[in-house]
Amino acid sequence: MSKMLKASLLFAAALSLAACDSGKSTAATSAKPGEKAAPAAKDWTTTVVATPEGGFRMGNPDAKVKIVEFASLTCSHCRDFHKESLTTFKPNYVKTGQVSYEFRPFMLNIYDFAATKLAMCEGPDRFFTWANELYVNSDAWMEPFTKLTEADITPLRSLPPHEQIKGLAHAGKLNEFARVKGLPGAKFDACMSDQATFDALTKRQQAAIDTYQVQGTPTFLLNGKKLEGVANWATLEPKIKEAL
């Protein structure tokens, strides 16, 4: 895992993005004549709520195993875990109710603040949809940011931090990405400029550092305990199986 950018450098807006370390519903059983068909099993991946810790939890709140991932939306390893989770983790563990999964944003750079605010913009029901769009299309939406010049960024430095995020999002054409995906420009701007969300993200990020010594992404918790040496699905799955 690479170390998180220091807070004092967060709004310097370096021109290169920071690197990071590190199915179908079950069918009802066929019934014999005169018998009632068994109800289809609940799909827990459709249950998503915001958590008091600032994350977004998918799954059974009473699951035996609770996984938390501190993740960055600009992190390639987090992106890889997301893609792996779509085919194994979520359908085999979260969907069945055995395991719950919570995504807690951990920003590595100012671009992460813009991406995280976009993912949060339409609330818990749409958070994982937006996170998926950002991970699957990471090269497309991140490329314009890598082309920004000092002349593009300098005017933003005199703005308050939350307005810097909006300005940078426009400079990097994240607003155009969001519009193509169905988010109106006015809604996008309101989300980017929201001071309360910015304050909450920075406060909860500091809490993650203080409480769990999170220094990079992805960092995983299993039932509230930080997992050392776990940075991908191959190393996480054995821990889940053991806990179950």
C-alpha cells in the first residue's frame, strides 16, 4: 500500500493522480401438485444503507461476518477488488446474507473527493451503481485530470476547499462523465459544492486514521478488526471462510 497524501498537500492538486497500495436471483423450488412453491431466497445485495461511520453497507445487517473496506475511487487495487467482488464475493457471500460489505471512502487526493461526492450524490440506493461506473470506466474519467496544466489549476487555489473540488471536477470534465451517465449538471454542481459532505468526509477520514491506523487503500476490517496483509480477494476470502 502506498502512503496517503498528507493533508497539507491535499489541495496542492498535483497534476498526476496518486497511486494506491497495497447473479441471478435464486429460483423458487418447483412444487408438487397441491403444494406451495418455496419463496425465492432474499437477495441481500439489494439492501443498501448509509452507516453512522460514513460508509455504505450492502447486505444483511445481522450477517455473521461484517467486512468493511476503506477504499479510494482512484485506487487501481480497489478497482481490481471491486471487479473480483462482482463475480465471487457479492453473489456467493453477500447475496446469501452470510456476509455484509461496507464501503468507507478514504481519499488519497483531491480527485478522490470529487469522485466520492459524485458516488454519494444520489444517496445510498445509487452509491454502488456510481462506484461501479467509476471503477469500470476509471481510465476514461481519470484521463482528463492527467492533462490539466498549472494554468488550469492555479485559479482554483484561492477558492475554499469544497469549491476547489467543484472547479477541479469541471476542469477534469467529470461533470460531462456524470451527465452522460444520467446526472443533471445542476445536481452535479450542488453535490460538488456541498460543504457539509466535505466536512463529514474529512472528519471521518481522520477518524479512520486515528482509530484503525489506515494509511492506504484498500484496508479491510473483519468484524471490527483490521486485517493485516490483506489487500485483495485472494487474501480476504480465506479470512471470511475461517470466520464463517
